[in-house]
Amino acid sequence: MHDHSAATSVLMPGQTARPVPASEDVMRGIWKENPVLVQLLGMCPVLAVTNTVANSVTMGVATLFVLVGSSVFVSLLRKWIPGEVRITSYILIIATFVTIADMVLEATVPAIHKALGAFIALIVVNCMILGRQEAFASKNSVRRAFLDAVGVGTGFTVALLAMGVMREALGSGTLLGQPVFGSRFEPWVIMVLPPGGFLSLGVILLGLAWIRERRAKAPLPVAVPAGTGFSPIDTRPARKAG
């Protein structure tokens, strides 16, 4: 799996590598390389458990916990894990944190744990988590692995929350069980069914594509000398002298 963040530029003699800002490692996973809205990874829980906000947040937080814990441990042990068994080792580390998350959720929020069912255990095989271990955590320091995991996990949670809000609001007329549209609202039952997951994801991706297209077509500001009478984005041709 190719990871743009792991690429390094060629340094001239005497130069040192520029440290990557912490904000860049975090924000990359939230926006530029969002695992759901950009890379379309880990789609099984995204489509299956986002019929309510509570389910979406719980699954997002559980995945964030597993991703952060496994990334830190993989980065700590990367020099001692033989290449021949690295994938097996990563899965064992991930499975350990999934077991912890599963037991904590069962003890604290049993109703949501029952609603999520097997999808908590299936975090083990989430390609997003295993992909970050192979592409980033195993090649970078503990600090960068932690920040990357926080960004990717947060981006995953935000995507689930966006879908959960849309599906619960339209499909049940509630948010976290509280009515939001009044008693006269007729719920769109399809939104809490499996087709509603595909429809919600399609609407969100369409909206993001529209925003990116508008930004790409927006005129760039042009710096002009002061006192010329032109605005920074004025595209009118200059008047001829005389």
C-alpha cells in the first residue's frame, strides 16, 4: 500500500530533514486522507452500524482506541518484529486491543454493545487499521504513529457521525433518541435500513466532490502594487498609456 506521508524528499548535502508538524500528521487523516470519505476504507461498519448516532459514535471511538493503541505498539516494536511475520504480529496486536474494547463496551454500554453485535470483533480485520500499521506505524517514530492514528481515527469517527446524524434524523426523526422534527414528521424508514447507508454515503461524497470542484475553480488572488486602482482579483486588462 502506497502512503504519500511516508515519502521523503531528496536532501542536498548538508541539509537535514524538516520535522513534520504535529498538526500535519493529525489533519491529514481527518481531511486530506480521510479513510472513509477519501480512501473508502473500512466500509463494512460505515454502512452497517450508522443507523443511529449512538452506534456511530461508539463504533468510531472503539476504532480510534484500537488504532491508537496498535499503532503505538507496532511503532515501539517495529525494530524487533521480523519481516516474515510482521502481518501476523500486527493482527495479534490489533486483536488484543479489540478484545479490550469489546470487554469495556460490554461492561459500560451493554445495549449499544448488543446492537453493534459482531461488528466490534470485526475491527480486527478492518483494512484501514492493518493498512496504517503496514504503511505508517511500522516505518515511523512512536510520536508520529500516535499522531497519525489520532488523525485517521478521528476522521473515521467524523465520517460515521455525519452518516449517523443524517440517517437517524431522517429515518427516525430523532437525535440520540430525542425528537427533532416534531410529531407531524413522517420518518423515512429506508434511511435506517441497509439502502439508507449507501444513500447517505453517496450524498456526503457528492457534497464533498462539489466543494472540491468549487475550490479548484475559484480564482486565486493576485498580488498587485498598491495604488494601481485594481482589486487583488481584478482580471480586467490594463489601460494603455496615453
